[in-house]
Amino acid sequence: MILKYFRKHTILSVSISIIFTFTLIVFFATETSYKAIESTSLWVRNYFGYFYLYLGFGCVLALLIIAFSKYGKIKLGKPSSKPEYSLWSWTAMLYSAGMGSGILLRAVQEPVFMHQNPPFSSNLSAETVALEFTFYQWGLTAWAFYGLFAVIVGYALHVKKKKVRISSTIEDYSKSKTLKNSVDIITIITTVFGLIAAIGLGTTQINGGLNHISNQDFGLTTTIILCVLISAIACYSAWQGVNKGIKIFSKLNIIVTFAILLFIFFTSDIKAILIAFVTSTYNYIIDFVPMSLALGDYNPGLDFLTGWTFYYWAFWLAWAPFTGIFIARISKGRSIRQLLLGVLIIPSLGTFFWFSVFGTSAFQLIESWGAYNNEFGNVFSSIFVFFEHYPYATFLNITSIVLLISFLITSVDSAVFVLSMFTDKGAKNPSKTHRVIWSVFILLATIALVLLGNIKADINVLEAVQRLLIITSLPFSFFIIIMLIYFIKDILQHNTIIDKT
């Protein structure tokens, strides 16, 4: 009966077979696999890194033009329909799915790294440059990748009434079933590996927090237990669906994140934070074009870009199909303009303020110490070290660990829901059987890769998975251009009456 079920769902069976085969190969040929992934990743970044920069800038420019054009008034749904979710619920879900635990992972470590290793020389203060470049890597470009997929898929889903698949965006221009299935399978594979990387990084940071609080060394068993716990809760949330599961966890995440943010804000130098936020945001906007194109003095050099920006752009690209589809799924009733400006501006400003609060406070701590000895250098423990210098440090650390778990749950449950839509023939409300299948296979793949990371001390398999994302995102970097061309063609031919007011 199980085999019959898999035969009936070709994309599901092929995707899981590829993931399972890859896991076995990596397990039995760890060093060879790692070296192959490493070398291929470097090749992609060396030869296509600057292409990623130009693509990111082009996406931001294209979305802004579309948003402010008359076509921005096109509704994703019937012209008279209202948004399916309130602005608060919508923002909470898109932010939890799009960034999540990453802002906790990098809250202190990244601004401090940029402060200690300025990406480019400037007449501005080191603090402003550090925040400005951090904003650049987490701001408009990242959300433009998400927003582009969201609006294209949203248009196909809610206006053209297509199924929930990336291939739906090209099916009017290509009748090849093999091509369409291949596009969907590559999307699924990329999403799954992105999830594995996210769960691995998140559980490692949770371990780092537990180690810091207890002064003990929680090892492999704890990591596996965390993976099982997160996957189980995410499965339940995805089982309940968007309204009963995913939306509730997303709102909870935003409330707790906002509470932590306000606590640090009001117990730090408020004036300095506000000045840093305004100044760095202003300079980010002014310098956006030369930073995006790495022009002149704003070019940090190939080594710096390879280690940071190229990787970030590839990572955002790898997550764009899953995140974009989820945003499209929850954006019914909104106009193209509302979706694009909302996706570009709201989460970007929230992220800028987040990094301003933590970054500025960390800068002041370092200044008060008189010397910096890499206290915030470990990406997995930096935020917990930071909290030790504030009242209620233990409570903050425990709350952050709970928040990390919850963020991972929302990332996994959103992805499970989207993967299930893909493999259940593009259904808007996919079968619960698919949700369970994907939850189980994601858990097994994550545990396998975490175990691999403990077999050989000199091989970090989680880093290998991240590098793999850089490789798998390359096809999307080309496909995204094709999608944009077809989308522009679609909206130019749009027959819906556009309100001229």
C-alpha cells in the first residue's frame, strides 16, 4: 500500500529517493563528499559571485518599479476580495518563515565582526559602517529574492488559478512535463537541504546556550533530542494547518522577540541606539547602489565577499522558493503593491532596528572593556555571552533558547506545509499524509547529517550542507530571470480592470 502511494505521487517519490541516496553517499563517503562539495562551492562563488550581486540589485529594482507602476494595483484574488490575514498576522508569519532564528544567531556576532573587520574604508565611524553593511546583508536584497518568488507564485496561484508549484509560473510557456517536474524537484531538494542546515545551526546554537548557562558540555544526544522535539512539534503544527498551527507559533515568536528587543533597548543607551539606527539606515539607502554592485571604495574584495555576501545571497536564493511560496499562500486579497512594499520594507526596518539595538549595545560593551578578546566571536554563543552583561541574564538566556526552538518550529512547519503542497499535486491544503511523510524524512536526514558531523572531528557536515545550498541555488539564479520575464509578460497582458484612482 505504501509503495502504491509513492507510485501515485511521482514528485514525492523521486524527491525523497534523491535525498535518501545523497544521505547514504555522504554517510559512506564522508571525506570525498565534503571535498567535492567544498571545491564545487568555491567554483560557484568564484565564477558566479558577482552575478549574484547584480541579480540581487536587479531584483530590488524590478520589484520597486512593478510596485509603483499601475500594475501594482492588481489584486491577488478577486478585485473585491479583502486580505485573508490581518497585517499583524501576515507580518508575523512572513518574518518567522523568512528570517527566524538567524537574527538570534547573528544579532551580536555579525555587527561586532564588521566593526572589528570593516568591509570598506569610509569617513563614517566604524560603528556606522558595521551596521550599514549588516543592514545590506539582511535588508532589501534578501527580501527582494523572497518577494519576487512570492509575487510571481501569488499571481499564478490567486489570479491565474494555477496549482501551488514553482513550475506553475512557466506552464503557459512550456508544455514539457519533464521540465516542469524537474523544476519542482530541484526546488524541493534545495528547500530540504536549507531546512537541514537551519535545524543544524539552530540546534547547535541551542546547545551553545545550554552549555553557557550550565557550564556543562551537552553533546550529540542532546542535539538529536532537540531535532526530534522540534520536528515533532513542527509536524503537529503543520498537521493543524496555517490558521491553527503556523499562525499561532508565528505570533508567539514575534511577541517574544519584540519583548527581548524592548528589554535590551530600554536597559541600554536609548539615544545612542536611535542615532545609530537612523544614521546607519540613511547611509544604507544612500550607499545601496555602490554596495550592491561593489563599486570603487565599496568593494570589500573577493575574499570578503566570498565569505559573507556571496554566501548570504546564495542562501537567500536557496530559501526564496519555499519562503516565497509560503508568502504567496498567505497573501490572498492583497494587491501586488501591498505585497511587494510590505515584504521589502516592514521586515527590513524591523531587522535594522534589531541589529541597531544589539550591535550598538555590544559596541559600547567593548568600549567599556578597553580591549576586545573575541568575546563575541563564536556565532553560537555570542548572544548568550552578551546577555550576561544585563539584568536577568539567566531568564534572557532561557527565553532565547525557547525562542530559538519556536523559530525553528515555524521554519520547519512552514516548509513541511509548502513541500506537501508541491508533492500533493499543488493542492492549497495538502494531504496530512504528505505533511507527516515530510516531517519524518526531514528529521531522519537531519539526524543523519548531525551524526556525520561527529564521526570525523575535522569535517563539519553542517558547513558542507550550507556550501551545498550555494551550489543548488545556482540553477535558481538563472531560473529567477526567466520567471521575472514571464511574469512581466503576464501582467502586461492582464485583462483585469485596474483602478485608476
